[in-house]
Amino acid sequence: ATHDGEAHVYAFDAITGAPLWEPYPLPDPVYPERGGAVLGGEGRLFVATVEGIVTCLDALRGTRVWESAVKGKVLGALTYTAQALLVPIGTEATNSGGLVLLDLETGAVRQSIPLRGLPDVAPAATDTLAIVHDDSGDVTAVTLATGEVVWQVKTGAGFDAAPVIQKDQIFCAGADGIVRCLSLTDGSELWQFAVTNAPLTGTPAVSESLLHLPAGDGLHLVSAATGRSVRRYGSLRPLRSAPVVLGGFIFYGSTDGNVWGIAPGK
């Protein structure tokens, strides 16, 4: 989006950087910090604007397949599953919201599940469940087939990070600086750890044994099994985006415009 309010979706060849198609115009911007486009099956690209316009594009041609409007603002990224497109919606005036499940072929609303708080991060999903955070501190599990709430638990704070699923566990990084590990089955708490006095400000990355937690004071490495602190890489500015763990290396960026790469063991 530009400062004048014009918004578009762009696509580029990953090897050459050449544009794949003409920029696709959007009626209003995508939420700047936690919004984002998501690729789905059959060459589809999905994007939602702040004002709740969800568009499905042909990812190779940049042409519209369908467009749908949801009742609420979309302040977090979408999540694609094989059963439905997951759209977190919110009403800022009441600080409440919901999770909308859209039909992948038509964009029609299949289910709309109310939430006690405003969800402004992407949901997570398995083959059968959607997991969503909201600003009331709730973590809610919903079946993808029917939209039924399977369980809902309240934690101590809201979230600036999306939930992360690994096997039968969910990692929830809270704005209170605490990371919690919950059971995917029933939401019961397996462990919690006070990582920092600063907020956990971005979605964690999970390697085989470590959580990589972006925070207001740097990147924290925590044992995924026990919740014990392993290491911190300090930063003068908050880390708001998810780190990437690739080949044992850690890559992350901070709001001062720096991108960092950490070698194994350094």
C-alpha cells in the first residue's frame, strides 16, 4: 500500500525478480504488520484487506477467481487448509471478533465462530482443527468440518504472535512475555515459562528442539521440550516478524531495518 491509500498485490519470479503479472488492485490495504497473502492448492492465492474484502486470485495469471466480504476487520493473516480458508475477523469498537471459515471454491461463508477477544494474528491448523489466539487471552480450538468449538482456554494475556503447532503440542507466545505449551487434545497446559519482561512480539519459529521467540528485547531461544531458557540475542528494537530456521542457521529482522543471520553455535 502507498501513503495515498492505493493497494495492490504484486507477484515476481523468485529467480529473476521479473514481474509475473500486472499489479492487482485492492479496494483497501492489507493490515501492514500481521496481514499477508497465502498460497493454496490448485495455484490459488488468497488475500484479505483490513475492511474485510477477501479475494481469491489465480496465482499464475493474477486474475480474480472470486471475491467475498466478511463482517469485520481483518487484522491478521489468512490461513489456508484443504477444507476451508480461515479468516480472523474483529470489531475494534468492542474488542471482540470471530473466526470465519470460507468455502475454497466460492468464497461463501461456511461457519462463523464468535470469540471473546480481537484476533489479530493468523490461526494455525492441523488436518482437522483450527487454533486461534485473541486479545482476551483465549486460545480456541475449532473443528474444520463443522466449526464446532472443541475447547477454549484462557491464558494471562493477549497475543502479538500466532499459535504454532508441533505434533500434539501448541506453543503460545504471549504479550506478557510468557510462552505456554498446551496440549492439542484438550488445551491443558503442559508447561509455561516467563521468557522476558518485554512482550513476545512475533510468531515463534520451531526447530526440532528449540523455540525461537521474537521479543521486544531480542530473539530468545527456549527448549521446546522443557521451556528452559537456552540463549538470547539482544536487539535495541523490537522483533515483530517470525524468524526463519534453515539448515541450522537462524535469520530474523528487527524494526530498525536490520536483518540478522546467526550461524550454528554462535
